[in-house]
Amino acid sequence: MEHKKPTRRLNLIEAAMKYKQVTFGLTIMLALAGIWAIYSMPRMEDPRITIRQGLVLAAYPGASELEVENQVTKQLEQQLFSYKEVRKEKTYSTTKAGAVVVNVTLQDWVTDTDKFWAKLQDGLNSNRQALPQGVQGPFVNGEFGDVAALMVAVTAKDRSYADLKEYLDQLEDGIKTLPQVSKIRRYGEQREQVYVTTSAEQLRQYGLDFGLIGQVLQRQNNVRYSGELTLPNARVPVFTEGLYRSQEALANQLVYTDPTSGNQVRLRDVAKLERRDEELASRIKIDGQSAVMLTVEMQPGNNMVWFGDKLDARIKEVEAKFPAGVKVQQIVSQPKVVDHKLKDFFLELSIAVASVIAVVLLLLPLRIALISAIACPLSILITFGILNLLGMEIQQVSLAALVIVLGMVVDDAIVVVDNYVEKLDEGMDRWQAAWRSATDLFVPVLAATAAIVFAFLPSALVYTGLTREFSLHIPATVAVALTASLAVSMLLTPSLCYFAIRKGLHQKKGADAPEAKPSVIDRVQGRFNRAVDWSFAHPKLVLTLGFSSLAFAGVFGSQVKFEYLPYSERDQFNLELWLPEGTPVAQTEKAVDRVTAAIKGDQRISQVVSFIGTGSPRFYSSYAPEAPAENYAQVFINTVSGEATVELAKEYTHSLQQVMPEGAVRVRRLSWKETKAPLEVRVVSDNAADLRAVGQQITQIFAATPNTHFVRDDWRNPTLGVAVRVKQDEADRVGVSKEAVAQTLGGSLKGYPVSTLWEGDKPLDIVLRLDERSRQNLSDVRQVYVTTAYNTKVPLRQVADVVPAWHLSNIVRRNGLRTLTVSSDTDFGRVAAQILGDVRPQLDALQLPAGTHLEYGGDDESGRDAAPNTNMALGLSFLLIFLTLLLQFRHMGRALIVLSTFFLSLPGAMFGLWVTGNPLGMTAFLGINSLLGIVVRNGIILVDYADELVREHGYSVKDAAIASAHRRMRPIFLTSSPRPWA
């Protein structure tokens, strides 16, 4: 039967009902846009974040660690700290003999990091005169924070590095043509070199030295401009053949001709020439085989999963052309990680949607339940469509926000449907009941929606840096989803109610009609009504129990562990192997082989990749790679699942230490923590002896504390060096300068490239040095001959004392001050805050030397840095919600009553964290924010109806409170029931 056309002015809700074809058409279009968005939106594992870290590197060959610190490091710090963008308290330098690396951290407000790194390089270049003449650099590495989307390696049994390089060239050529590819970098290659080795005896026999041979090779192996002939009809350029064409030509090079006898000495007469790979400083091995590797980055704005599909196809195409036995293996594949994680999230999302619908169907009649439940998937689809229009990606944070808000998006529709059914029970006609059900609730539902959005919004306003970029998508997604839910419930649900629901739940029946069997919701309603009546009959007891519950929240909260940022659930983790300072890379490789042999055959491990003498490139945003060091290795382990990662990490934490007793094995899982270790105590002093003494005491305290492991300090153990102390008077007498001593020793012992042999487009360094027999101990150093200013030779022992001397491995400076950091990892089941609380009394009792003080880093510092913003965000949420309530009720008391109900939910939240063993961290705070919005939303619905009863029906305040509790139980219960499933 047609409804009567209203003669009054239509509001938006009734207009949407009247022009239903427009409403349904727009709804279908938005839903289709959402379906397309799910298919086509860019996909990533995590939100795009800005890595505000970079490196400044400088080399000062031949300088001791103290000379580098005083002449280079302090000068760099002075220049760096003149920039307002540099965050001084987070910036630290590591000074070694001959080099310094400064880890620069930028302020959280810096967004264009590339621009700053370029400005910094220009500034350092312009102040280059402040550094000693022999310094190489400083160089700014602004790409330190780049994250690889793919790490792909080439292995081949019994193949040389030269062969591997050719295969890697072909692989790179195939990949770089893809338009989605951004940057490609190469790792693990070993350059071929021509080693020219001689002995001290041979040089003495012919009266030669390194300087002379090096000068000959450089002069005879270069290309110079040779001019041109000007002919009547043309200009003819002249080319002089100046480069060695082969190793044989190099060996035949004359290095000396006796002017009296005419005897000639060729290079092969005084040296052995050998073509081989450069001396090992680092290498990559996959399952025991040598490997070379590419990292590939993706252009922003692309779909990571589609990018992975194109890469896989191109890699297979290239691999098919390789000979048998040559394998291409993917070590890290962000596309596969993203695809797996997003599939899991979509599965959880689908289960949650189905659970919400199932719960509503269980508690309500079919038609009423369907109208209520349809709002959930429809709102989610519209949300995806809008997020796509806003340029947002699908990633685990935005999907997690959808899971959080899933139980809320069905709330508005349930409230409207319940109000519609109630009005039908009151005898109102369907048309009027439909538009009135939404119109009457529009303001309270809008206020409730705003309250929930305001519960999350401060995280986008208050947090800074990585935390803000990580959590920014949560309030945005929540706001879009709840706005979509509000629009669906106000503009679509009334029309669906009018066409699909023709009678209420409690229609009046004739006297002879049998009494209907009460439904589940009716039985729940009856018990709830009795509980409400009992509560009003015993107000003092109820209030006492309510206030007592707050004490229980404090009790449970005090037992909850605090860990601000969580670990990532990835099927990857790493072992970091540290041997004593000074350990050569060959010994490090042997230790790695023992460790990998110990874990070989475990079915939970799918791949083992070893980075020896270096660390892997950055493959995870917060996982900063270690600087190359011969005593360091990283064993990259891919597992079959995230659960296997946790199991293996627990097992290896202590068991692998027995395999490598001479060093330390650290198990490192991926997490969003930016700190190097959960426990860090920093000793600050200008006196190195005081630093080491206090650091040793702290190390002993941590080592004796249960549930700690891998205790170390960043100055590491001292290393043995050789001091060459020139006897100045004697050196001046025979005509030997300090520069001549340094150059002779450098070339003789380490060797240095004197020229380059080109084979087509392939360069081979020509490295000149003493053979191994002539550089094995101190006596060999003393026997090195130095050329005097009079072109004679004298042994080094004549002009210098050669003695062993201990040196500091590292000098670490933080915020411009010498700082030694003692770090420790924690066992599973214990968090840093608990252990620090146990050892804090012992640390406070230490007798510190004058000018020495302690600072605390690690998780404690992260918590202290985050606490003000977290508290401010929670406080701002309260303020915004309170203002919303005040505008809604225009009454201070009612606003405070609704807001205070949040505190009664804290006992349940704290108990839930305690009983599940989950820590109180960022995700828990987001959950508490969500709880704040939900509780306030329910309070708005309840108090708004009580006000209506008092204002329009003359109820007393008490009767209105009881009646509103009875009446609003059903929509609140229906909206709360699906949330645990969501």
C-alpha cells in the first residue's frame, strides 16, 4: 500500500527514503568502488615511514683512535650540532683507528630527509679545511634508511666469483627494465686483482724499493692526450698506447736498468704476479655456498604484491638462461610477506564480519537481523573505496584499524533498526517509524561517532616521528569507517526497514492466541531488568562495588608488564655473532660454519644465509644494519612460520652460545623498537679509565642478574697494535722522513693499488706488497728497508723503535660526550622494565668517580620518550570527548557521568592483559582508546533516552534512569555482543 506523500518539508533522511533509487544507486556505486579498491589499491606490509637516520663517514689512514677523535670526530660533531635538524641526544659517533662513523638522527619534524642530507654534505664540503689534510671525506650516507623490497642472490657450485658476477649482471639487466623498480644495489662481490708480491731479500738484492716500483708502474700504465695532426682536409687525432693489455705485459715491464752494465730488471724478476680475488674482508654464503646478491627497491605508490609478481616472472625468465647448477634464490621478499600478511588479515576480517552477522542473526529474527547485519560489509566496502580515493594503501595497520572498528560499524544500524521496531510496537505506521527511527537518533549517534573518532584522533596529533607515521592510519581509517557506518544507518537503513520489516517484535495479539515462546534476547532482557531493579534497590552497595573495582584495576595493572612496541610476527629472525676485536674474518667464517652446522637439518628452518664480516642490507624499517667488521657476522634465518620463529628464537637464545664459546651469539627478532637493546645503561665521562671501570661493574651486575644474556659494552675489548716511534735525530741524520716510513710500511705490509689493468670494460687493481713470509711478526717489521733522501736504504730498526701497544677498539661519543653503553638482552617472558627494576638499587649504589654519571637507554628511554605523548593523547581524548558530551547534553553533570563510566571498564582491561600475559604497550593503549570511545557511546545512547523520558514524558529522574536502562539494554547488548568476535 502506498504511503501518503508528506506535505511538510522533508529532512535528509526522509528525502533519502523518498528518492530511494538515488539512494540505492549511490550505495551500489560506492560498494563497487570498494570492491575495485580492494583489488587495485597499493599494498604494503607497513605504512610508509621516514627513516630519520643517516651516516657521516670519514677515514684518516694511519691515525690512532685518539688522533681521529681529537682531530676529526670533534670537528664533525661541532659542524653537525650547528644544524637545528640534528637531534643531538640521539646522535652518536664510533671512532676507531683510522676512521670514524657518526650515526646522525634527525628531529621528528624533519620530513624531507633527502634535502637535508644534501645540505649537510654541502656544509661539510665547505668546511673541509677544518680537518687534517690526510682525511678522506667526510661522506654523508643518506640512503642508510632505504629498505629493500627484495633480496635476491645467485649461487653456483664450483664457480668463481667472476662467473657469479656475470650471472648477477644478467639478472640486474633483466630486473632494471621494470618501470616499478627504484634502486638496485649489489652485495657480496669479490673483485679480481693482480697481486704483485715480492720479498725484502729480493728488493735488497736489486737495490729496489716499493716506491720505485710503484712509480714505474704508474708512469707506464696511463692514457694521456697525444695531440692531433692538422692536414689540409682533415684533423687526425693521435693515440698513444699507454695501458697494459695483459698480465704478461705487466710482468715484462722493466723496473730498473743498470747504467753501467746495462743489465735489465723486469717486474717478474723481483716479484710474483698472481691473479685472484681480493683478500677476503666479507662474504655472503647461502647454505654453505658463496653467493652474490642484489637488493631491489620499489617506486612509491605501486602495489607491492603486483610488483612481486612481475619480479618473479622476470627472475624466472632470466634464470632459465643460466647453465645447470646456477640458482637464483630469494632471501627476503617483501611482496610475499605483504601478500601473506594481508591474506591473513583479510581472512580475520572475513571471519570477524561473519561472526558479527552470525551473532546478530542468533539474537534477532531473520529479517531484522539481516537489515542490521548488512550494514557491516557495506560500510567496510565503502570505507575501502574512500580510502582509495584518499590515496591510502592497504597495509596491516589500516586493516588492524578495521578489525578494531568492525564491531562498531554495525552499531548504528542496530540502534536504528531497534528504534524502528520499537515504534512499530507502539503502533506507529511504517513510513513514519522508518524516518523517525533515524531522525530521533541522529544527534546522539553523531555525538557517539564523534566520541569514538576523538578517542583515536589524538594519536595523529600528539605522537611524533616513527610512532606517528605508524599509527596515523588508525584514526584516519576509524573516522572513514564510522562516517560510512553513520551514512549507511541514517540514509539506507530506514528504507530497508520500511520495505523489509512490517511488524515489531511484540505485536498485540488476540486473547485466544497462544503465548509466544520468549526469544534469547527476551530472556536476557528479563534478567537484565531484574538486575537493574535490584541495583536501584541497593544503591550504596552498588556504588561501593563500583569504586572498589577501581582498586582492582590498580592491582591488576601493577602486575602487567610494560613493553611499548611489539615484536613483528615474521617468519624471519637473525643470529648476530660477535668475536673478540681483532679476530680476522677467516676465524669469523669458521665460527659461522660451526653455528650453521649446529642448526642444519631443523625442519622449521627453510633457508640460512650468512653475512660474514658485514651485515645484511636494511630489509625491515627499524632494523638498522651493523657496520662491516671482520669479527662480526649475521646469520639470516628464514623459517616456515611466525610460530617457528618464536620457538627457534627461544631455543637458540642460550644453546648456541655453547657452540661458539670464544664469542657471543645474539638472537635478534624483528620489532618496531629503534633501540639496539632492551636494557642499556650509559656511563658518561671524559676519562676513558673511569668509563671502563664503571662499565665493568655494570657488566658484572647485569651478568649476575637472572633472565639476562648477551651482556656487552660498545667500547669492546682493547686491541693490540704496533707503535713505530721514529728516532727523530737519527732519522734526520740519514735523511728519512716520517712520511717515508709510513708509506713504506703501508705498501710493504698491507699493500696498496698502484695502478689498474683493464680487460675490456673489466678493471683489475694492481696491488703491490710484501709476501706473507715477510710480514708475519714484529721482527719482520723491523727489517723493512726505507729509502733515504740520499737514495740509499736503511733498515727501519735503525731509525725507529717498533714496540707493541694496546689501543682502544672503539671510542663512542653520544651527544658530543664520551659515553660507554652497557647493553643486555632479556630472556623470553621477562621485559626490560622488570629487570631494570631489579638492578636499579645496585646501580644507584655505585660509587661513581668525579665527573661521571649514568643515563638509562633502551626500552626505558623509549618509554620515557613516549610517556608524555601517550598521556597527552589520552588526556586530549578525554577533553575532546568531554566537549562532545557537553555540546550533546548541554549539562556538565551528565557529561561527567557519561565520561566517568570509562573508568569502570579499566578493571576488565587490566585483568585481560594480566591473564593473557600481554604487555601494556602501544597496541594496548590503542585498545584502551577504543574502549573509551565505545563506553562513552553506550553512555550517550542511555542518557539521551533518559533525558527524553524526563523532558517529554514527565518521568522522574530515577524512573527515567531505570526505564532507559531497560529500554536501551537491547541495542547496547546487540552492539556489544559482536565485538569479542571482531
